[in-house]
Amino acid sequence: MIKSIAKYIKDKPYLAQVAKDGLWEKAFTINLIDPDFEEEKFQLYLEKNPFKNLDIELFFKNGDEIYILGISFNNNLYVSSVSDFIIILIQYGKKFRGFENLISNLDSKLVGESYLLQGEPDLIRIGIVNHWFSVGPILLWQKGWKKEINHDILQERFSTKPEVSKTNLNYQGMSFIFNLNNSTPGVRHWIKSPCSKKIENEWVLENGKIIHYLKDWTNFKEI
């Protein structure tokens, strides 16, 4: 899967965002093009309100398309604090030398072995970026289901959450989620592919894109 993703992600991430307890609407945003990381402001963000879980996402652009790599913090990682965790992600994002190299470095620094994006995801979901849990995602696939897809299957899945299939809140992402429960050993992480297009003032799910990435990244069969 990593090699397949790397075909689309050629440039270093331009943005990172950090969220407490899945509150992406209130995420702390970090401009990765800016050479100076405002660590003091980030520390204030961490200290302002208590939290149980902390996640970071790195945003990559390829033309008009956006890809997002997300990783959660847990106590099984080879870092002692959430601050160290975030700083490592930012540093390797800024030192980007290709997506495969990034994943290899994060594996080595955070997990100690080849782990990230290995094997099959637990779930594939579609949600609105930065409104993931407030609106709720569409469950597209979960481990154990047949890896088959067509337009009829997509429409059936979309019908469970029409407010996600068409929205003016933000663009949607299709998330391939690994280690959903953030259990140890390992860490919860995900990669989001493009899956929509903007028509006038709304973002609308695009079947062709969804089927393309399902086939290219996780070997789905189009039936």
C-alpha cells in the first residue's frame, strides 16, 4: 500500500493539525512551510484543557488533490510525551524526502519496526474533513467484508449518511484506518484519499475517485 500511496504524494506536507479527543473543529494548526514552529503556543494549547487522546494529521497536496496522514499518540510509542511525538512528526514532515522514506523514518522513531500502513486496514470510512465526528462518517468497508465495489454498493453506503455525501462544510476524505482501537503493540493511524469534487458551493462525493483509490490502494475488485 505504501508504494501505491507514494505515487500521489511527491511533495512535503504543507500543514499539520493536532486535535484533542477527536475535536477536529478545534484543532491546533501548524504551518509547515513556516520554518519556525511556535512551540510555546502549542504547549499552551496542550495545557489549556485536559484530554485523553491526541492525534496529528499531516496534509499533502498534489495539484488540487489533498492527502492526509494521521497518527494517534499512545504509551506504546518510543517517545515519552505528546510534545515529543508532535515535534518528531513536524521534523520529519519538514525533512520530507519521499513518502516511503517518511513512513520508514516514522516506523523507526515511533514504533521500532515496519508497522505503519502494513496489511489491511480495519475500516474504510468517508467523512467531512474537520467535521469527522460532529457529523459522523459513512462506513464504506470493514475487515471481513468482501473487497468488492461498484456504483450500486456506493449509493447504498451513501444513503446511510446523505449529509456526508453532499455538503458545504468542507471537502470529504476517504480514510483507510489501521489499529482502530489504538491497542498495543502498535498505534492507530490512517491515510485519507481524495473522494469528492466541488460543484458550485457544495462538495459532492465522486464515485470514480472512490473506486479508483479502493482498487489502487487496497486491491478492491470492481464488479
